[in-house]
Amino acid sequence: MRLSAKLPLAAAALAAFSIAATSLAGLTVSGDLSSRAAIEKLEALADARRNELRHYLTTVENDLRNLQAQKSVAKALTDLNGATAKIGDKAGSELQRRYINENPNPEDKRALYASAGVDDYDGLHARYHPFFRRFAEAHGYRDVLLANLSGTVVYSLNKKGNFAADLKDAAWKDTGLGRVFRDTAEGTDKSKLSFASYETYVSLSGRAAAFIAIPLESLDGKIGTLILELPDTRIAEIVGNRTGLGETGETILVNDDGFFLTDSAGTPDNDVLQGRIALENRPADNAILSSRIDNFRGEDAQLAATSLDSFGTRWTMVAVMTSREAFAAVTALRNWTLATALAVLAVALAIAIWYSRRLTRPITGLVTDMNRLAAGDAAIAGLGGNRKDEIGDMARSVVVFRDALLDRNRLETEAEETRVLIEEERQVRETSQTEVSRQISEAVDMLASGLARLAQGDLTVHIETPFGAGFDRLRSDFNQSLESLSLTLGDVKARSAQIDGETGEMRDAIGQLAKRTEHQAATLEEATAALGAITATIERTAKHASSATTIAAEAKASSERSGRVVMNAVCAMAQIEKGSAAISQIIGTINDIAFQTNLLALNAGVEAARAGEAGKGFAVVAHEVRELAQKSALAAREIKAIITTSTDEVAKGVSLVRAAGDALDEISGQIHAINEQTQQIATDARDQAADLQHINQTMVSLDGVTQQNNAMVEESTGMTHRLSSQASGLLDLVERFRTTPAERVDATAAETERLRLIA
């Protein structure tokens, strides 16, 4: 291998090895640190979400125990249980009919229905229901249940499929709800909590639910169970917090089998108990386990999991992020390092090759110059002569040899050129005079003969005999000139005859065109008059349609004003109806007060009787109070009857006014439709008038253009006659020339015949 190749290769190899080793070491260390930081971030997020959820579950336990401590909750269970018993054996189906089947609200708003107003149960339900509803709305619970020791759910806030159900029945006893009831209803432990994790309930519209329960007691011991349905929305907010998780990361709560307990934001469907993450190992208590998932929604992902104890049930908090995003910093660092290394390597290679070539190029050029000089080629550049090193000394020595070779070659060439030049000049002087004289004589004779025939109009003459070397160009130029002139005159003759024939046809065509143009102008005048009449008719139609549109709009406005008056009347009647209902409630309250007053007066009379003589005065007062209460109750019933009659009449008036409003709405809609149709007719009429006006203007313009075309046709006819006359004169002039041998024979015969006749 030559030195010019060895030096660049050595420099390039050294630069590549140095840069590759440095980049690999830096990339390995930085990649490990960045990967560990990404995994630690996932672990920290999983631990933070677990702590938030653990704190919330503590809040749930506190809420449940606070409800247990309130005597009104236990009293509500006792009262509702007693009222349920009064309904009879079919209490469950009856309560479901009242509060589920006949509930006036949709399924998700059944909690707004406070009382069916049938018996004591409904009155107690109306008393306790607002308290439980406020509690659930304040803390976000999905449902509040009260179950007696027999397993009957005597109260449910949202009246789902578990309301009035028997939790000891086969359909419920093996469910999570049935288990939490048994755990808290059986035994003597009055503070035991029982929790059932998420599972699917068919009677709850097939959705997943989790329940937590605690016993309720009175002075006689356990009386039943208080059950709360966990708020999955609040838990999903805690678990689904995506802060710090980027675009593909999320935290998911799973059970021991890996099934989702919260909905994932990464899929459009509900993932609760549907999605699953297969965890090979479970993290120990309060420990964090990191691993990799090969296929999480089509991509490799990094996972950090930590366990959570939820009332004796083990849950796992999983933080997951695709490897692509988790190691995005590592990938960016790797790409940046490789790009930088390649750029530095390219620069280093360029510098190494440049320096090596700068060192070896003069040597290569010097070797090339020496080889060419040895072969007798003295046209070398002598590069490197200005260098101050050994290469410069060698280059200057080669230049000395080159100059010596150039001097020798120059002397030999000059001597040979001088000898040849002297010999050529001598021969030329001897032969030039004779040859030139002969060639001039021959050329003059031939040119004179050709010009004589040309003067007679014969353009077919040619000089075939070549002239001398110095004069043959005269012969070729003469022949080419005659040929060009002959072709030109022949073409002129043919075109003159063609023009003469075509001008005749043009005269006939222009005459016919003039007749048709006159007929077209007359037709256009008639069409223009007809279009003007149609345009005036369409304009009158558009004016009438505009007037009809205005009248329809006024009718529509009147209908709308009437509709608003009726709606105001409906609103006023509705307010009267609401006022009547409110007065009825007030009368009911007065009736209850009278009843309680009567009861108190009766009790006072009993106590006065027990007191004997000392209580006689009090007994008289109690008797008067009782009579007053009875009169108040009687008056309240009479007022209630009157108000009930008024309410019925108001309801009839509301129905009639609403019917009138519906009729006016229908009339308004029809008037609106008529108005739209009339507006459309007016718009179409205006468009037609505008289009016909445009067509009328176009026809007028076309009539003017036709008149102009008629005048131009007359001018073209005159010009055609003049052109025909000029073409005939041109043909007569050209006929004087002969451009073919046949014409030349005919001309000679005609000339001979003319001379014979003269003789």
C-alpha cells in the first residue's frame, strides 16, 4: 500500500477508536442513571397514590363510625323496620312498587323522591330521607342502606335493585353485600367493620360496586346493619390523577387477580373488572416492586406496584408508563450522543485526511512529473518548488531537468521548420502563374454563356463543368442562385393560380353570408322585443310576492305575540297551582298541630284527674284547649276541602290555557312555513327578473354585433373583388418566366412559329 493511502487510514482509525470509546462510556453511564431515575419516578408516583387512597379509606371509616354513633340513625332503622312490619308479608314488593316502579324520577335521580304518601312508612321515610341524602351528597357515597337483623333492606337512598331485598336470600347471600351483612349482623362484636371489594351485581344494572358495613345497636343490643356503597368516582379521581405521568402513563388500582378496580383513561370503555394486568410477583406490605410488561396496549411498558390494605382486603396500586416515554430521556441522550460522536468523527476524519493529503500530495505530484519527464514529456507543472523542506529540493531538481529538455526540443524543431518552408516556397512560385491564367479564362467563358440564356428568361440553365480550385465557388453560387430563383417563381405562379380560384369561391361564400346575416338581424330584433315583455311581467310578479311576504311576516309576528301572552298565562296559572299546593301543606301542618294539641290536652286531663282536687282547674283548662284544638282541626279540614276544589279548578284552567298555547304554537308554525314559502317565491321571482334582464341586454348587444357583422361582410365582398383582380395581374406577369425544361421547349417552338409567320 502506498504512503498516500496509509497515512489517511491510520489517522481515521485512531480518531474513530478514540471517539467511539469515549461515547460508549458516557452513554452507558448516563443511560443507567436516566433509566433508574425514570423507574424511581414511577415508584414514587405509585407510593403517593397509595398514600392518598389509604388516607381516603380512613376518612370512609370515620364517616361510617360517626353515623353509627348518631342515635338518630339507629332510631331511623327501628322506626322504618316497625313500619315495614305493619305493611305485611309482601312488604318488599310493595315498597319496590312505591319507590322503584312508580317513582316519578329517572333511575339516576330516584333519591329525589321523598315519600309515596301511603302509610306510616312513607311518613317516616320523608322524615329521615333528607338527612341521609345530605350526608351522601356531602361525602360522595353512591348509596346508604339500612338492613334489619332478618336481612331485609328497609331503607335505600338511591332505590336500586337491592332496596327491600332479603340479603339472606340465595340471590344475595353469596355476594359481597350479603357477606358484609352476615359479618356485622352475626356475633356480639358491636364495632366490627366488614368490607366487600368490587364485584359485578346484576341487580345493580350490571355495574361493579364495593360495600362497607358496621352494626347498629339500641339499648336492647344489635338491631341491624348500616351499609355504605363506596364512591367509585372519588376513588377514580384519586387513582386516576395523571400528574407527573406524561402522555402514556397512568396509575391503576387492581385486586389480587390483577383486574382493574378503577376505570382507565387510556381506553374508551369502562375497565372496572374488565381490564387486567398480569403481575408475576406481588409486592410485600409497604414495599414497591418494579418490573417490565412486554405488551401493555400494544407497547412495552415499565411498571411500579405497591400493596394497600383496605379493611382487610389487599389491593395493589400500579403505576405504568410505556417504555418509549419512560426512557425518552435515555433515547434522546443516546441519539444526541451518537449524533455528536458522528459529527466529531466526521470532522476528525476530514481533518486527518486533509492533513495527510496535504503531506502526501506533493510527493505524488513529484513522482508523476518525474515519470512524464522520463518519457520525454516536458509539459510538467513542477509543483512543490516553493517548499522549504526536502520535497521542495527534489521539486526544484526536477524543474532543472525539464528546462534542459525543453531547450533541446525547441532547437531541433526550429531547424526542421526552416528547411521545409524554403522548399515549399520555391515550388509554389513555379506553378502558380500558369494555372491561374487558365482557370480565369475558362470561368469567364462559362459565366458569359449562362448569363446570356438568363437574359432570355431561361431559369433552367446550369454550369456543369467545374472551375479551377480558386474559382469553382463562382460556379456553385451561380447555379444555386438560379435554382433558388426558379423555385421561387414556380411557387409564385402556383400560388397566384390558387389565389385566383379561391377568391371566386370566397365571393360566393361572402354573398351567402351577407343574406344569412340580414335574416339573423331581423330575428334578433323580434326576440329582443319578446324578452322585454317577459321581463316586465316577471318584475310585476316579484313585486306582488314581496307584498305577500310582508303580510305573512306581520301575521307571524302577531301569532308569536299571542303565543307569548298564552305562555305568560300558563306560567301565572302554574304559580297559582304551586301556591295552592303550599297552602295545602300548611293546612296539613295546622291539622297535625291540632292533633298534637288535642293529644296533649287529653294527657293533661288524665294527669289532672290523677291530681284530684288540686288538678280540677287545670282539667278545665285542658278541656278548653282540647275543644279549641278540635275546632282548629275542623276549620283546617274545611279550608283544605275548599283549597282542594280551587286547585282542581286551577288545574283545569291550566290545561285549557296550555291547549290554547299549543294551538297558537301550531298556527305560528304554519304561518312561519307560509312566510318561508312566500319569501322563497319572491326570491325566485327576483332572480328570474334579473336573469331575463341580463338575457335582454345580451340580445340587444348581439343585435348590434350582428349589424356590425353585416357591414363587415359588405366590405369583405368589395375587398374580395379587388384581390381577385390583383391575382390575375400577378399571374400574367409571372407567366413570362420559364422554370422547367418543358416550358423552355414550348417557348422555343412558339418563337420559331412566330418567326415563320413573319417571314
